[in-house]
Amino acid sequence: MADFVQVWGEVQRALESEATDDDKLQLVTEILYREVSHYDWVGYYLASPAEGRLYLGPYTGEPTEHTDIEYGEGVCGQAAEIEDTFLVGDVTSEPNYLSCSPDVESEIVVPIFSEGELVGELDIDSYQVDPFTYKDKDFLERVADLTAELI
Ligand code: SME
């Protein structure tokens, strides 16, 4: 079980560093990927509300072909439309899903807001079925809030 208090501390320290905003986002993805065993892909998507599209930002994990996603498309695009956290415990039960890897079994996408506007998303894939609990959701929503100013 991940120690979210300890991981939160690491994330906060990364944000206090002298790194650029982009490098800080990259560092956050690396920390989450390294410290939480059921996080097998961690990345940011950056929102373009004018275009209704999400563009891949800093991430850690296998490269993905999904670098540009329309609102409404896949789990990421649905989260952008509903403007709420979208948790899929078993991706085989989600018809509107964009597969990045056959190893992925579940996904959680947390929208990120700045002054009420969607600016991006924090996206986590897991190779386990149903690994995400309310603790992941709470933790990731706090990380999303904390990193909103970097987007
Ligand atoms: N599975 C996502 C696409 C992005 S990858 O997980 C990195 C989706 O259905 O939107």
C-alpha cells in the first residue's frame, strides 16, 4: 500500500525546486510512477478548450500513440466533457476507451482546473484490475490542484 503522506511530501518538495514548470510536471509524474506500485503510466494532458482537444504533456511510462485526444473521446475525453474524475476499474467494461497498451487493465483521469477553467488532466493507467480506491482519488485530486498553476 502506497504511503500517500510520504509521496505528497515528495511532490511538494519537487514543486519547491528551481526547475521549470514543465520539468516540475515531469518530476511529479516520475515520483508517482516510482512510489505507487499500481501506477504503471502517469501523465499530464494539456487542454485546449478553444479546439476541444487534449494534448499529451509530460509523462512517465511507455510511449503512447494518443498524443492528441478530442473531448468526448476515450476516458480522457469523457473526463474533459464531464469535468469530473473518471475512474474505470476494468477497461474491458468501458466501450469508449483508447487503448495505449494491452497490459493496461484500469485507469483514472483527474481533470485540472485553473480559475474554474479546465486546463489539463492527470491520467494514470494500471496493469491491475480495480486497484484504485477513494484514497487514490483524494490523493490525485490534491496533486491535480497543487500542479494546476504549472500548466
Ligand atoms: N486510455 C486513455 C488514452 C490515454 S492513455 O491512457 C495514455 C483514454 O481512453 O482516453
